[in-house]
Amino acid sequence: MADVYGYSLYPNNDTARYSDPVSDAGVRRDTIAARRAAGAPDERARRRQLIVEAAVRVIEESGTEAGLGAVADRAGLPRPHVYRHFTSKDDLDQAVARHAARLLSAYIRPSLSAAGTPPEVIHGIIGRVLSWAVEHPNLYRFRARLRTAQAVPELAEAAVANLRAAGYRAQLPAYVVASVIGLVDAGIIWWFDHQEEVGVHQLNDWLAAQVWRVVAEAVE
């Protein structure tokens, strides 16, 4: 991926990555046969979730470079059987990213209804995001890389409600929301590799100030 301001959001690695595509014809044939013999919807959903949670654990422990074989092993399945429950590697990647976004969303939800001025609320939300990212750096990278927007709607709605309560014309265009999310993601991912240069509290203060400037200009 291209460098941003002299650093790479996602370091290059020549080894097989978790998200590398698989072009094994045998796997595809196995997938087709398995779909025909698929079980009840509830059981399929349970097994999909089992694989997703196994992938999350592998990513947390080994990073996004972890291979699909490790995911299958953790789920207790032969590797080809993973493709009985996902149409492609991208389908699995997206499911993992959505799951990570839901986990992050649930973690920050308490801060969405916090009392305070808009800048204070924004500071608190970003603080929660940072706290989760510190606990789950590999998963945060993975979610950010796939640009999953699962948490964006409720974040935007909470921001709009808070701004209206404070008397602002609360209308955040989609490009403003996307810019804010991109700013926070890029800042946190940069910080993962430069923690000796900036403390987490300093980063929280800076990101909150920048986000508020963007939001304030959009609603004035």
C-alpha cells in the first residue's frame, strides 16, 4: 500500500498473509459440493461464527500475516472446510472485519451518551477508541485496512444528537464522517509504530482537537 506522509499504514510482508487469495481448484470444488450438502441455517451460522472467532484469535496473536491454515486449525476444521461456509477469502475477511467493528462499536457505545460539550464528547469517544486499539492492535489494523464502516452510522448519529443539543446546525456530510474516521484510523495506526515519540494521552488530545475542527467547520 502506498506510503502516507512517509510511513506505511500496513507494512509490507513477502510471506503468505491471512488475507492472500487462494486459487486452489480443489478447494473450490469442495466448496460447491459442501454447499449442496449444507445443513440447517442455524448450524451454518454457528459454524461461520466459529470460524470468524477463530480468525480473530489468530489475528490477535499472530497479526494479519497469519495463514488460513492457522485459522482452520484454531477452528478445529480442515482448511478446505472453511470454504464450505464462505464464498471466498474476501467473504471471510469482510466477516472478520465486521465482527471487529461490532466489538469496537460495543466498547465505545457508553461514551456516545456522555454529558459534556461537543469537544469533550469527541475527546471521550476517541479515548475509548484508543483504549480498544491499545488492547487489540492487530485487530484494529485489520478492521481499518478493510475500511469496514459498521461503527460509523451510530457514531455519526450520536455526534449529530450531541451537536443539536448544544445548539449547532447538526448536518454532517458523508465526506466529513469519512474524513474523520480516516483521520483517527491513520493517526492510531501511525502511533502503533511510533509510541516512543508520542504518548497515548497526547495523541488523544491531538486527534480530538483535529476532529473537532473538522466537525465544527462543517456545522458552522
